[in-house]
Amino acid sequence: METIEERSAGMEKVSKLINDIRIGMLTTRDENGKLVSRPMAVMQVDENGDLWFLTKEHSPKTDQIDQNYQVNVAFANVSDASYVSVSGTAQALQDRAKIEELWSPMAKPWFPDGKDDPSLSLLKVHTETAEYWDSSSSRMVRLFEMARAALTGDTYQEGENKLVENR
């Protein structure tokens, strides 16, 4: 069983990787139960490991979350061989103070009326579990290790992999 310190260190690593990658694929289920994904920019990973996004108050994704709040958000930085998969529960929220805190001019193309756009709301994903894969090796070292494993018949071991429970 993971200690509180290990879980905290794991969530810190997850937060760092997500903040470095920034764009994740949010996956929900549609009205027929089919998986639907779309790119979303994380505005904040808070101290609890929860992910915060800006979104439109009424959209297919918020309708889907109203029907089934279980979601996944996947992040990938292929060039650095860093990957994160977050499973959790989502909820759409109206909190003008939090919108003010998270607002960035980079969001203006999606919200032309800015932070005062009445359709602007928040999407909070409570992280239940997060799994990450992270290689500290350079691309050249990773390629060499893959080639070595292929030639020797060994299994390629790419960096650190950890499942973090966030309770």
C-alpha cells in the first residue's frame, strides 16, 4: 500500500508532466455509450491533483458529463516520451471568481467575449487515478536502447511508469 508521502510525490510528478504538456484529450461517453474525445487545454492542476478547464456552459461534452461523469484525460509528449492518463469524475461549474483566476488571453479565440462571456464555465476533473510513463533519457539513447532490445531479444524498458491513486 502506498504511503501518503509516496502518493503526494506521485501526484507532484503527474502535475509536473501535465503542466509541461498542457493539452489533453478529454474522453466522455455520448448518449449511445460511445467514447468521444476532444483536445482541451488544462488551465490548472490544483493542490488536490484536480484538473481545471474552461468550457462553454452548454456543449456536447457538458451534456455527456451530466449523463455520465466518469472521464479520462490523456496527455502525450512524444518527443520527450512522457505520457499521462488521468481517470476521474468531471463536473461543470459556474464560479466567476475561479474563472477570473484561471482566465488567460490564450483562451480568447474560443471565448471572444473574454472572461465575462456568459456562456463561459468551468470543467473540473477530480483525479481518482493517474498513470504516467516518463523517460529521462534523450531520444538518441531511447532509440539505441530500442535497437539493443530488438537485437538481443530483451524487453525494452522505457523510463519510469507508475500508477498513482488520488484519494
